[in-house]
Amino acid sequence: MVDDVRKKVLLTPVELDELRRSGADITLLAVHSINPYTGAPSFNGSRIDGAIDTEAYTDFQAPASFEGGQRPLPDILVLQEKTRRWGLRKESTVVVYDGDRSMTAARAWWVLRWAGLPDVRVLDGGMPAWRAAGLPVTDKVATPQRSEITLSIGNMPELDADTALRLGKEAVLLDARIRPNYIGGAVAPGQPARGHIPYAISAPAPDNLTDYGNFTDAATLAEMYRALGADGSCPVGVYCGAGMSAAHTVLALASIGVEAAMYPGSWSAWISDPTRPVITGADPL
């Protein structure tokens, strides 16, 4: 049963290869990106055969805005046109992968599910795991057949600033950023505030992964999140800096059968209003 829950959102390279060989209706999306900290591209010229190229920071977000934060959700009509060009269909299982520990693939997964794609999964470990499994790659560019898919917003649970704060007070709100960003503290003049939303619990998204870049086993994830109160017995919300790591944690929770809402604007939207409280230090309050 645990494996069945996990397979609904995560596929190992062997599982994906077996599905493709069986003739299952699979559409592959390769999520490329430029690392915002190092400037290094994630794409090295190789793809899984048939994978359609997408770009994390243009296809699965809108331009930054005051209220929406650094990475607002994309305009649904803009996204719909892109998914039509990619040939996406609601009848197909859409599998997304990246080369960056599934961080950008998780964002693509969340956005596509939010937009109404019923069956979207992430290749666990991405391209590095595919290569490690000895599976073939290609430099050929896929030419998808255009579809006429219709998308709609709101198909994944969301939080805004007020509901995130309330959820933290009444249930569980997880902060998926690395711990130094959660703790916060002094900032240079003109830089945004550092710290966390009141009541939020530190739960860094990198902890979801093994050293090899794949998601850790279900039992470990379940115990890790149980200790934080996210065991499915009460509502759970997640935020991060701008909606990337948070999507990763929502995906990890989904792999163990725990539904979580995401605050898409996350910290970058929270601090756009100087009247909102900022907590510093290692404790929720």
C-alpha cells in the first residue's frame, strides 16, 4: 500500500522505464533551469528519449510581483498555451524530471496539478538517477503533437498570508527553507527581512533526500514529519522562500499520503507587507 501511494507521485527510473516499455500513455517533461546562485545550467545536452524541454523559471511561474512574491503562479492562459504546445493531455500520465535533486521538477509537478492535470509524477532522482540506472539518453529534440487541453486554477490546496499564519497557530505550518534562512537575523541595509512566519516549524526541504538526490524511503519520511506534527491528523501548510522548496515538501508529504497546502508567495510575499510579523531565532515563536 505504501508503495502504491508513493508511485502516484514518484517513479524510480526502473519503474518509468517499465511503464514506457509496457506501452503506457506517458508524456515526459524535462525541466531545465539556470542555478540562481551559481549561474550553472542544469541541462548538459542529454535528455531521456521523447522528453519535451521546459524551463523552470519561465514556464512554471509568472514575473515577480509585490503581492505574489518572487515566483508567482503562472497566468493560467499562458500556461495553457504552453501545455498545448507540449502536447499535454489529461488522459496521459505526465512525468517531470530535472537534474537538480527534483527541486524544479517538484515545482512543475505542483503547478501542473494546480492547473488541473490529474496524473503528474516526478522521476525520483531525475536525470542523475536515470543515468546511474544505466538507462539510455539522447541528444534528439522531441517534436510533440499540439493538443487542445483546457486548464483551470485551484486544483491544489493553497494558502495566502492570512491563512498561513492561522494554520501555523491552529495546526502545522512548515518552513521548507534551509535552517539559516529560517533563523534569520541581521540584514544589510536595503535587504529584505530574514526570519520566519510566527508558529512556523523549520523543516528544510533538503532533508527529504538521500545523499544521492532521490527521496528517502517512506518510513523515514513518515517518522521525520510525524515528529513535526505533520502526520495527517491535522491540516498541514508549507512555505519556503518563493514556492520552490515548498513544492518539494508538498511532494514528499504526498508520497507518504499526507496532503499539504502550499503558500505560493511564501516568504518573498510575506515580507512585502512591513506590518507582518517576522520571528527570528531557532524557535517557532
